[in-house]
Amino acid sequence: AVGRPTDDHTIVRPSVGGDAERDDVAITVINTSGVRGHGIGGLLRLCSIVRRIRASAARVDVVSLHAAPSGLPLIGPIVWALASLSHKSLIVRKFGGMDYREFGILRRMLARWVVKHADLYLVETKKLVEAAQADGIRQVKWYPNSREMGKAVKEEIRKTPACRRFVFLSLVRPTKGIHELIEAGERLGKDITVDVYGPFLDGFSEQNFAGLKRVKYRGVVAPGEAISVLREYDALVLPTYWRGEGYP
């Protein structure tokens, strides 16, 4: 979709490669985050989310749920029920590389119910496609979380003589290997740069980069600018060991 939702209910226009927009398709975005771990406030927010989904489902052709593995057993059954009440098709897109069969019995049963009864189940890795098919899920498709860099960029990358400018572009958190990146980057030569982009999570802050000589924090990349940022570097570094990574 063009742009990024900044509130709980945003209507956007989907793009068709580059910046081209489609005038015949509109997407209503409802932010479903901020429920778990927020006590009474989270429960009230969930009620508000359900109300908005119910109202929107009556006006659209397809309901599409985009959920993290941990959130799928909670929000999934609710969205499935609301889509069914409105007689609308349901697409479930699960982020990351975690298999729902790794959950405990209750969460596993809920997640499986949702994806089995969805009209389309989208996953990021081919391994998850095979796992779902082995579990009797037939309407599953591979939907990689990647960006098209374009032929010109690929040709430009091939001509890079050596790697001197490294870039990290992801969530800045321990399980993405930031501690290891800093330790390794600081041992490199004077002509090497390692720039880190992304939002802070799990206690990280700019203070973690204070006084470093090679590894520098450069802020958060705006939606749509990732490719232009990557073009400024020789190599992308992602020393992740997060268990839910799509393609680590």
C-alpha cells in the first residue's frame, strides 16, 4: 500500500510497482496492535478494534488479516468470525518464519482453525508452505516479505569492486544481532563504515552507539526509501538469530 497508516483507520491506495497507484482499489487499514500486555486498556482497545472491523467488513469485498505468529491465535478467530458474519472472503498473512505448530496446544488449535478456514493463507517462506500443506492446509501460498530492487540497482551492485560501506536495516534489538554487529564492526579498519537504520526495541537506544568509531546509528528509514538507502552501500549485514526470522 502507498504510505503507512498513522492512525487506527486509514484508507490508502495500493501501488503497482514503483509509485504507480491503482484507482480501482482502496484499502481500509485498521491497526490491531496495542492489545496484549495492556490490561484493561488493552481490553477496551480490543473492543474498539472489533467494532471497527465489523463496520468495515460490511463495506468491503475482502478482509485481509496481517498478523505476527504470537498474535494470530488471539485476533485470528475474531477476524474470521467477523468476516464470516459479513459473508466476506478472508486472507490471512502471517509474518516471519515461525510455524504455528510450535505453539502450545490451545494456541496451536486456534491458529490452525483460522488458517484452515481462511480462503487464502500467505506465508513468508517455502518451508512454511510445505509445513502447512503437510498439516492439511491446501489454500496456502508463498508470499515473501521482500522488495524489488530493479535491474539498474542490481547492475550497479555487481560493479562494486570491494565492500567498504556496510548497512544494517531492520529492527534494532538484541535478537537481530546488534551486539555482535557492534563488536565486529569496531574491529574493522579506518576506511570501513557500518551504518545502522531502524526503530529501537527491547531497551536499545542511541546511547548504545555513543563513542563508537565505525558503527553509527542513522535513524529510521521512511517507507518507500529503503532501496535508495541500500544503494548507498556495498553490503547489507543482518546477523540475526531471532527464531521467527523469515529468511535469516
